[in-house]
Amino acid sequence: MKRLLIVLLLIASPTMAVQPDEVLDDPALEARARDISTGLRCLVCRNESIDESNAELARDLRILLRERLVAGDTDQEAVEFIVDRYGEYVLLKPTTTGANLMLWLAGPIMLLIAAGVGWNFLRKRSQHQNAVHADTLSEEEQERLRRILED
């Protein structure tokens, strides 16, 4: 039973796909590389970071990132280099500036527009129904309705 539990825990725990030959000798640089790579998306696996993915492209990105850090790039410069090469899609948390700002704001704006259109439609429908019902009763029907309501 204990062995089964241990196996299940190992399977369920997040694994890192970083291979031993990719690990840098300098622990500080390796820590920086790991920190940066958690924010970079594997372009093959979609919602996995390059640290979690076993895809060849993710391995190439991990190696490229480490090469940039060894060359002396700052964290920002290394990320910008990869984004320039692969596009903003490589970021797991895209920026909220420029064209992306429109994408971030489009959902709430469309929701507000839809709510306004729906409210306006319901208001006009209610006014129209009230006007239609008042005009459709004949004199006899109105008299009969008045007698029913008085009883």
C-alpha cells in the first residue's frame, strides 16, 4: 500500500523536463534560468512552461535561454531575445500594452455593450407591450374588465 501511494505521488507531482546536460555549473545562473523559464511557454505543448515540457523545441528554448545568460544578458534581455525570435505567444503571461491591451479590454467592453443592448431591448419590449394591450381592448371589453376587477 505504501509503495502504491509513493508511486501515485511521484506520478502526480510536477516534473521538470530539464536534462542534466542542460544544467549550468553556476547555481546562481541556473536559478535565474529556472526562474525565467517558468514564464516561457512551450510552443508545442501550449500551456506548459519550457521547464515542464519534453518537446524538442522546449529543450532548444531552455538551451538558448541558458546560452544568453552565460553570454551576460540580464533576465529582461534574455526574455526579450526569445520574444523577438518567437513572438509574444511564448510568454505564459502576455503583456498588457499596445495591441494586447485591446485584447484584454475587448471582453469586458463587449460584455457591457451586450448588457446595454439587452437592457434597452427589454425596456422597449415592455413599453411596446403595455401600449399594445391598452389599445387592443374594445369599449365592451374595457367595461367587462372594470366589472371583474371591482368584484
